[in-house]
Amino acid sequence: MAKKLIAKDVDVVDNLPTLVVAPALATSNCPALAQIAGQLRTLREHVTTQFVARAEMAEAVAVALAANEHVFVYGPPGTAKSSLLRCFASGIGGKFFRIVLNPDITREDIVGPLDPAAVRNGEWRRKWSKFATSEIAFLDEIWKGAL
């Protein structure tokens, strides 16, 4: 049974609480977790050095990757959103998917087509691809899509 990490104390930096985990707890029982966290931290720092004024975005993406959650990236055109996400995908060895949405984009364009063989057999099944099989996906111009 895995032990839960216990917070040693909480610091406040720039009015944001920062949880400080006792180092012995973080590394002794979960060496693989500590190694992954270190690799993700290194990747975040590397990506941050590649882009001007994108440290906060890199931090948000790194946290989303660590938590296996989504992140919403919003900004005007030309602010390195797709490039930064592409760097993270490359850094984790993952597949990157990007699509510019517009009213003509279909479900198939995003998650892949229906499986014709399955449909012939009376089953409703997709050949998952694109967004559904990527580790990092960027749906650009979401306000212009008609999903």
C-alpha cells in the first residue's frame, strides 16, 4: 500500500500558497515518481528558456501533464502557443495533434472516422486517431468552430 505524501508546511509566495512536501517522504517511497517529477521539471525549464515571457504557460502545461489533466491556453495569434505545446510533446516523446477549427470541421476530422467494417456488421465504432490518440492536442480557433 502506497503512503500518502504529507505536507511539511505551507509557504506563501506572491500571495500564492506553495505546498512544501517533506523531501524524505517524496523520494524514499516513490523513487520513480521523484524521477518523473525531476524530468518534467527539467523539461519545463528547457521549454521556458526557448520562449520569451512564456514561463507561466510552461508551468501550466507541466502541471497539467503531471496531473493528467487538461489545460486551456488562450492568447492572441503569434504568441507561441502551438510551438510551446509542440516542444512539450517532443520532450515527452508524445504525439502532437493540432487542428484549426472552423464551421466546416467534422467529428471525423477531430477524432477519426467511423470503422467501415464495424458499420457493415451493425456496430457503431470509430477508428480512433488524431485527437483521440495524441498526448498533446491543440484545438486552435475554438471560437470559430461549430462543434
